[in-house]
Amino acid sequence: MLVLSRPLVPHFPDTAQLARQGLNVVLISRTLGKLQAIALEIERTTGRSVKIIQADFTKDDIYEDIKEELKGLEIGILVNNVGMIPSLLPSHFLNTPDEIQSLVHCNITSVVKMTQLILKHMEARRKGLVLNISSGVALFPWPLYSMYSASKAFVCTFSKALQAEYKAKGIIIQVLTPYAVSTPMTKNLNTSLITKTADEFVKESLNYVTFGDETCGCLAHEILVIDNFSLSKRVSTGVQEALAG
């Protein structure tokens, strides 16, 4: 059984891609109508069963209900891919939309609590896979996107620490740090060699599941890390100097 904290895109090709690996699926998200439509189409195209759970990850009082809904299910894979960004436009911390608590719950609390719910059962079976979706902006401080980049940095540190704790128990915990992926959160960016569709990204990232504790999920983004790491430091420093000046 596979649990996704939400479908990556409304048109579900990525979720169906995972279902085609022979897994039944649990989808957890806020909008019931979209969940129902996605579930029906996945069942029709893959023959796998889909369970849906309606929950708003910007809240912190949802996890007991989720726990009850998952009771009795053998969860082999957990994908923590829920996330939000206050604004795609760069802005100073004090000028960002007042959604700090919602962002913390969505980007941080959800990863911790969903992992806590599922990991104990994986530990008992001595097998399982947890995929936590972070971001390339987690790899360095990103002024003008301070809350988003910091929340994704937490996901990286948390994931790698957990892998050190549970690797010997047969559990793979991997964090993905992609750059541009065209999703509703990124306002459906135009795709290119660098900007992947969600379906392309999921399909390629599945090939890297055993390639270490952290991966960008696709070759193009791995190359970007090499090229951009030194550049990102210069950009970050330049922004800080500009702000100070």
C-alpha cells in the first residue's frame, strides 16, 4: 500500500505512475471532489484500489483522524509531498502573506506527523520506503524566500537524520530536492529540459530511490546542483549585500 500526502497534480498522471508499480493507493488531500475524480480515474486506468482521506495539512488537528483511517492497512511506501509557498514573488520576510503558521503545518508538521504515524509499522516489519519531497532551495539560504527555503531545509535535515537512525532496520528514507517542476504551486511553469512536468519528474525519480539519502530526482537537476552551488552562494551573498546597502 502506498500513501501520498496529496496527488502532485490535479490530472494525476504521477500518482497513476506509482499505482502502475502494482500498489494500491491512499490519497490524502483537502479537496474531496478532486480526490474522488483522481481516485476513480486511477482505478479505471490501473486496476488498483484507491482509498481517499480528506484532510487539510495547514491544520494540526487532523492526525488522529488520519490514523484511524489508516488503521489495519499495511503501508509499504509513504510519500510526503504536500507543500505550500506564500508567494512566488520574492519579498522581505515581514512583507510576506500572513500564512506563517499554515506554512509550518503544511511544510514541516505534515512530514513529521505522517512519518511518525507510518514509520513505527515499517520498523516492526523491518522494511519500508519514505520519500520526502523538499526543494533545491533547501540546499542554501535563499533571501526573499526565507520561510519556504527554511521549511524545506528542515525536511532535508530531518530526513537524513532519520535515515541514519533507521537504515539498519531495513527502511529507506530518502529526501528529494528538485528544482523547477511544473505544478499548480509553481503556477504551471512552462516546461523545458530543466523544468519537468510532474509526470516526468516522478517517472525519473523512481529510478533513483536507492541512489543515496538525498537526490534531486532527475539527472538535469543533479547537473544544476553542480553548476548552481557556487552560483547560489554568490547570488545569496549578492542579495544580502544589496539588502544591506
